Amino acid sequence: MYTTLLGDGKLYELLWWIDVDLAARARSAGCDCGGVLHRANYPRKPRGGPGDLGAQYEYRLSLCCATDGCRKRVTPPSVRFLGRKVYLATVVVLACAMRQGPTPTRVARLHQLLGVGECTLRRWRKWWQEIFCEGSFWRTGRARFMPPVTTATLPLGLWERFAGDGPDRLRDLLRFVAPITTMTCPRAARMSEGEVSPAEDAY
């Protein structure tokens, strides 16, 4: 299932449109100074996705205040990019979930698909189980899940708490953690709330 999701073009298209919606909400809210927000995307060169992702995956949606003297950048939350990580958010979630699995065959398949080294996998897992867990977002957000998600099972344990099939679970997990993908959009948590079923960087 994990390897199928990694190459699911429809899933990546859906995640793109979710990001578009999040950016539209941020733009509609405007800047804290009252100014209008204009598009100011910045380039990305993500790794790990299918070869036919399209040009929309070559940049992160972002905004900038049009008011002289402000020019504040507002980067909406994202379900495609997990902070500044080089690999796509889907890869960081699914690769770690596969690494937690019991069979070495799945790990070998992961290396074949993505070229992710063991050291990178260890850093990602450390990020989930230490840095992510110690952050204020998870300290508050974990209260949604009963019984509690065990730290040692992240991110697979979090994935398993969402309803639906594989694409639905991944979509909702990425929506859940989307607020942590930005530090310049104070409304990020509210923008992502209400659309999730009962989730700084390591490179």
C-alpha cells in the first residue's frame, strides 16, 4: 500500500489543490497590518515523488504584503512540503511508516524507489519521535487521540488513527500536521481545523 501511494498521481494532484485552498484562505484573511497579500511563491526542488508531478510542485505557495513599509511574507501551511525538508511530505511520512514495518523487503523496496539512505531515515524518525513530540503543536494536538498515540510508533501510530483508505489517511494526517509547516501564518491552526478525521527540520 505504501509504495502504491508514493506513485499515486491523483493523490499528489489532490494535495496540490488543498495547498491552493489554504493559500486562498490566507490571502483572503490579509496581512496583520491590514494590507493586501499578493502572490510571492518561492522555488522548491522536491525529491521522492513521481517523475510527472508537474510544474506546480516546483514551488511553494507563498504571499507577501503589498503595503510599503510592511512587505511581510505570509507562507500558508502546506500538505505537500514538511517545512524545509528536501523530500516531499508524503515521502517523509510513508518512508518512516515503511521503516517501522517488520519486513526487510519493504525497506529494500523503499531504497529502490526513493534512494533514501539509512542515515536520512534515522534523522526523519528522530524528528518524528523527538523534535515533533517535544513541540507545542503535538503537546496540544495529541489530546485528540484516545487512547494516546505512543511516541515510539510515530508516524505509523498516528497514521493508523485516521479513518478511511490509504489516500484518505495520508491526506488527513498531512492536514493535521500542516500548521507546523509555517512560522509566518498565525492563522495556520485555524485554517487546518475542522477538515480532519480522528497530525525545526531534519534534512
